[in-house]
Amino acid sequence: MKQRLHKILASAGIASLRRSEQLIAEGRVSVNGRIAKIGDLADFLTDDIVADGNQLAAQQKRYLMLNKPTGYVTTVADPYKRPTVMDLVDVYERIYPVGRLDVDTAGLLLLTNDGHFSQKMTHPKFEIEKTYVAELSSPLTTRAQTLLEQGVNLEDGPVSPAKISVSSRRRRKIKITVHEGRNRIVRRMLGSVGSPVVKLLRVQVGLLYLGDLPKGSARDLTIREVMSLMELANEVKDK
């Protein structure tokens, strides 16, 4: 059955849906020896599809949860030869990170070769919540907490209201929940209200908890966990 080429690339674990479209636009994908164009259709089972010189082959869908340590870059390959999260996983399938955690942030990171799943987990319209434990260099004042819960303005635009739970009497340790995935958004939000982050750990994505997964270790998600995350995204979209 024919379907959009960029969806085939994403499903095969080549890249996310958006990145797959970019690969096609850059002329790096061919179908049956012909350079593909945006909007082309193909049949994964019968057509000869090549991306960046690599022929696509059917592969099993994989969904992993990694407890990312600090010091690792969230990318498949780093031009500066820094350690990447891919150094911590050893699987046959060509998986890639779902969203990103900056190099100084630790905790729950999803990896997959399912482009549809990746989009559901990262696109703001699906409002998948991410919860972090943040240790701060200065106390979070009640006024600052109110500002975050109302939604602050950053240099790249307004941020949706966050959920805040203060975890210490000195107000230097909090839980913060957001559903946007902009670059270093939690650090920038807290910095904007005068409480810079010293240490940041992501502990939850949607209904999925980091739990006691050892630092630097990864595990496959259960079918129930994958379905629960997808159902959560669909519920938000249908509101």
C-alpha cells in the first residue's frame, strides 16, 4: 500500500517526520532510482527506497526509556565528538531521541524508531506533560511561583502556565511540570523569575515515571506503557 514517503522514512527509524521531509527536500532520498520530491508516495514493501545511500529495510518498532546522565548530548551523532545518548544504548534498530534533554540535564529520555510516536510525544498540540525536579541557586518566591503558574514571557515568546510543587522549606527544590519542549525551557523559565537552576532531573513524561531505573541504563517500554502514552496524546487532541 502506498503512503507518503516521509511517513515511511519516519516509520523505518530514519528520522522524525519533519526531518524526513527535510531529507527529501534536500534530494537525499530516492525511490526506484529516482530522486524523490516532497509529497511523493511509495510502497515500503515493493519500492526500492534509499536514504543517504542506505536502503530501507523493515525493522521492528522499538520504544526505550533511558535514564540519561549529565554530560551526554541528546543527538544521534555529535560533530564535536562529545558523548551522545546513543553511546548508552545497544540495539539493532536505528532509534533516535524523542525530543531532547540538554547536556547538563539528567533523567527520563525516550528513544524510538517510530516517527508517529515521536511526533505525538513532542508536538505542543498534544500537550504531553514533562515533570522535572529542579534544585535552585536561590529560593523560589511565592510571587515567582505565581508568575510561572500564570505563564511567563521568554525571548522566543510566551510560555504556557507551569505546575509547581515546592519540595523543601527553603524553597530551593521544586517539581515543575511543562508540556512545551523548547530549548532549555525549564532553565530559562526559572532564570527569568530570579531562581537559576543548579541541578535538573526529568522524572516523568506523561504517565511514565523514571522510577528506580539506574543512571545510564535503558529499558524497553511495555506495550501498555506505549499505548497509554498514545492514548493520552489522542485524548488531548480530541478535547
